[in-house]
Amino acid sequence: MTISNIRFVVLAFLLLVATACGRPADKEVDKKAAPAADADNTARNDRDSNATATTPFDQGENAQDLEISANIRKAIVDDDSLSTNAHNVKIITNGGTVTLRGPVKSVQEKEAVEAKAKQVAGNSRIESFLEVEASQ
């Protein structure tokens, strides 16, 4: 096979895959089901675009800041009683000051995450912007 034949076969295959993916599903859609509400993070996005807000881009690159963030993350992830959201909070350390951001399931989780951060970084070095999810 020549290179042009190989290119033709690959192009034909990609066209076939693209066509198959573009077809509507054969399943009947339940028209009575309520449409899912759009996710709206507008307020968070506005907050994060504020020049004074601490975001992950503000993470310090020195060894001490990286070690603090890593040790806090390890302490949080090692706690199996915490939810996936709690395991995924943002931990930003810059100049020894730790900023925590993101949603958690409950007030108890918020307090547990903050306590783990305080154990690693000390009480006066924590800024918590953790948000407790609304009960569903």
C-alpha cells in the first residue's frame, strides 16, 4: 500500500466514524421528563476573575509552599470519611498562607478540612472559602 492509499483509508474511516457519531440515538426520548437545569457558575466565575481573588494560579512555586499544599492534600485524601468534593477542594499556598476553596457536603466536612489544614500549616495561616452545599 502506498502512502496515498493509507491516507485514503484513514480518511474514509474517520468520515465513517464521524457520520456514525452524528446520528441521533435509536432510543426513544422521554418527552415528559423535566429538562435538566443548566449549571450556572456565573457568580463563581465572576469571583475568580477578580484580581484580588486567590486562585490556583497563585500557588507558590517554592519548596515550602509546595510541601505545605502536598501535605494538606495528603491529609485530606487519606480521610475516607470525607466526600469526593472535600477530597477535591482547592489548596493554594503562597508565602506560607493557605487558601482553601471549593464545595463540601456539610459543615462537619468543612471543619474537618480546615482542621487538617491547620494541623499542617498552623492556625494563623489559613483562609477558608469553603462552601457547604445546599441540602438536596
